[in-house]
Amino acid sequence: MAKAKGNCCSPAALQGCCKVEAVISIDERGQMVLPKDLRDKAGIHAGDKLAVVSMDKDGKTCCLSLIKVESLTNMVKSMLGPVMEEVFQK
């Protein structure tokens, strides 16, 4: 399968790349710990901001994804940038 171009989280890039990296627990305060090896692999450091993105199916949240805020910002800019340019040209 050819590697998808563009953002690593685009629908085309997600085909065949999702896997269970770890099973984590939520404590009584609602906190969880991302294992160090995953933080290192994802380049997540103390103070970084992560966006929590939920996906719903049949009215219930079925999936939660964590995306580094700067990556999310770049995704939004790449999707909305051309649209906004077109709007402002009118």
C-alpha cells in the first residue's frame, strides 16, 4: 500500500495504521497517564497541549483521539485556508 500524502491523520493515511499502543486506567479523579514510550514516540513533552477529539456512533461517543494542538491547527489551516481565500476574493 502506498504511503498517503499530506497529514498523518487524514482519512487516507489512517487506513491500516491504527493499532492498540497501550491500555491505560483512569483514576478516581479522572486522570490518566500516557506511557513514557508513547509520549517519546509522539514527541509529547511536559506543557504540550493536546486536543481531545471525539467520534460518535448511534448517539454515543465511541472513540477519543488525542492530537497535538499545533498539528490540529495545521490541519484546520490546510483545510480552511483555501476556502477562506476563496471567500475573501469574492
